[in-house]
Amino acid sequence: MTGARPAATKNRWRSLIWIVPAALVLLVVAVLAAQWLRALPALGDFFTRYPGETELPVSAPVGFPAWLAWQHFLNGFFLLLIIRSGWAIRTTLRPAAHWIRRNTGLLRTKNPPKRISLDQWFHLNLDALWVLNGVVFYVLIFVTGQWLRLVPTTWEVFPNALSAAIQYASLEWPTDNGWVNYNSLQTLAYFTTVFIAAPLAIATGIRLSGAWPRKAATLNRLYPVEVARAIHVPVMVYFVAFIVVHVTLVLATGALRNLNHMYAGRDDGSWVGLGIFALSVLVLAIAWVAARPLLLRPLAALTGSVSR
């Protein structure tokens, strides 16, 4: 049994290799189509009327506070490991270990605790930390008014988002001043991520977790596990796509200034933001490599019993 484990782990990411050439082909097609559209005289008035962004309310804040930089890093940190552990749950045939909660003290229940894989334990704990970080984020954006930069306030955001998408795809970037205002495509993407994808991930994750009441027949009939599973995985794919596109555009549309906005809380072309970003990438890489059974076993043993 131990000899079959490395093979299963080795093949875990191989099934995703086809995505790279497929994405390159789609990218080339999109660029050619967008450049053709930009050259059409009939669309000249469209791009003039809808330059790619809509005005914010007068009360909208300018710039990014320090807490938003920390939130951005922590959100990326937890989300990256959630994706890693979630994919491991789907692809690992023979878990390296299992974890079971100690049925003692305040956590003691009549029913015996459910045994789960070490990947599931890691995934659920990351989920809890991500949700906690998200609660803090929601509170702060509404207290400070940062929500005004994320929530569309006019229907014109949609044609402007289409305009911005064509400009991006044609490799002629739309006017960008994220320190003051996002373009409409960014607004829709961030709104979808914060207010749609994240709540969907939480709602479906709870349904799939051991915390869901298994014997609640009516509740289970109203919210079948198959529905949750059918939504949960596409939401994960959405987050992966969002991260790839987000990081690519941040680096391609003025890396120094964008990274200063996100990590240094300043609107200039200094190298401070890039340095902090490089350090954060190093931390993410170390966490990705370290998230293995050798280190997860002793951590899981702090809250339960770990069996091979």
C-alpha cells in the first residue's frame, strides 16, 4: 500500500497539463478577435461613450489603507492552500493519514466523531481561518466605505466592462488609475469574487463538511449534497482563474505602481511594493511546499488522534 501512494501523488497535477495549451490557444483567438473589433469603424462611438469605467460616488474613499494590504495577503495565503488541499481531497486515492476529534470535554457528543483524511482536516481548518479573515474584511470595508469601490452603482458598468474587456484583450490597456477608481471590468470581477463566489464557497463547503446535520431529512432534501458538490468545484475553478488573470494583469499593466497600491499603500513607482510582494510570494511558496503530511500530522495531533 505504501508503494502505491507516491504514484497517486505524482499524477495529481498531471491531469491539469492540458489547460496550458488550451489557454494559450484561447488567448491568441481572443487577442485577434479583440484587435479586429477595435478596428471596426462602427464601434468607434461605443468606445467613446463607454471608455471602460464609471464614476464613483463623491463619498468613495481614495487609496488603500494598510489593513487592506494585510487582508489581501492573508486572503491569498488561505485561498491558495484551500485550493491545494481541496484538489488533494479530490485526487488522493489513499490518504497519508486520518484524523478524528477527541470526544472529550466541551466537545463531547453522544455520537462518535467522524474520521476524516488529513487533507480534509487541513482543508476545514483553512476554511475556518479564511472565513474569519473574511468576516473582518466585510466589517472593515463597510465601516471605511471601501465597499463603494466594489459594488456597481449604475447599469452602465456592464457596457463599460465589455469595453474594458475588449481593450485588455486587444493588448491596448484601458486607462488605469486603481488608486482612485477601478475600471468596470475590475469592479464586476471583484464584486463577483467578494459577494458571490466567496459566499457560495462557504455555503457549499458547510454542506459538504462533517458539521452538516446528516439526520436532518427535510433540510437535506431541500439542500441535496449533490447540488453543493456541483457548485463547490466550479467555484474553486473560478477562484483559480481569477487568481491567474488578476496576477497577470497586475504585473502586465504597471507592476511597480500596482504592487505599491496593493502592498505598500502608496501611489508611486518605487520598488517598495515589489519587495513586499516578492517576500509574500516566498512565504506562499514555503507554505505550499510545507503543507505535507510530515508537518501536518503533528499539527493535527494537537486537536485529535492521527492514524496512518
